[in-house]
Amino acid sequence: MNQGRIWCVVSPTVGLPLFLGAVALISFVVHFAILGNTTWFPAFFQGG
């Protein structure tokens, strides 16, 4: 792991939840952007 020294600056008990939370937030933002800007995505969720 070439970025292992980051844990000398940020504790893993703080850094990992922040990292995973950021990944989840970006995922939700992307999904809602697709949902709001396409016609096929809402239809797919409705079973169409």
C-alpha cells in the first residue's frame, strides 16, 4: 500500500468512516442526477 503513511496523520477510526461516507454520498448524488436527467431510469425503477 503506497499511501499507508496517511494513517500517521489521520486515525483509521476517523478516516475510514469519512472515506466510506464520501463514497456513499457521491453514489447517491450520481444516482439522483441520472434519475432527474433521463427518461429511461425512472421508467426502469417503475418496471417499464
